[in-house]
Amino acid sequence: MTLSNNYRMAITEVLEILKNVEIDEYNKIPKKTITFLEEQKDPNYIFTIKPNQNFEDIKIMDETKGFLSFIYYSYICNSDEERKLYLITLNHNEKKFQDELRKKYEYSNLFNDKTEKKENLIVDNDTTQMVKYKQNFFIKFINTIKKIFKKY
């Protein structure tokens, strides 16, 4: 089974995060799963976490979030009730995210922003002037010759 490079990097991030999880939680994950992850990680990708760093401050890939979510749901959740609560939380977050996207890309809002920006532009009519275009002598001479040949 071959995995894409992104998944291998995500697995490396997952393993590093799992090293910083409490031992009780870590022991809930089967050794077979940890071994599989160890075999599939990207050996060239270096990801480190500072010991006192908050989890919210860590920048991880979306794939890593997916793997961690799967591990939490499959192995760390203790009861069916906890799993249901976790799924409800995931569904709530997804709905909130979709609502934000819907508001951001709503048809009426797509064009309102552009018109508001145009209205905010201030044009100072007193300082704007037309620039008079001057032809140089050579261009005038060429154009005069062209006019003469066009007549004949």
C-alpha cells in the first residue's frame, strides 16, 4: 500500500503529537496501529512540538487533523455516548463552517463588495487634467507622406 507524500507527512505529525499525549490515552491505541503509522511515516519530514506549547498554537496539516480525529473516535473515546457527543460536535462545527462559506460566497455579496469599494474611492476633479499628446517631427513627416500616397 503506497500513500501520497502529504499523508506520510501527516502521519509523521500524528506520531509526534501522540508522543506528547498522556500515557493512559496513548496506551488505548493498539500497538498494531502505532506500528503501521511508524512504517508509513515520512522519514525526511521533521516535525517537532515544544513541550509546553498549546495544541491550538500548533500548525498542522488538514490530513493530520483527520487522522487525529479518527484515532480519537476509534480508540480514545470510552463509551458510545462519548462517541455520539463527539460526532455531534463534529457535525456542529461542519455546519458552522458551511454557513460561513455560504455567507462569504453568497451571490448577492459577491458583487456588493466591489460596488462598495468603488463608492469609497474619492476622485479629486480639480487636480486631474488631460495630457496633450504631441507627435514628434519624424512621426508627423511619416503621416504626411502616408496621406499623400493615400490620395493617389
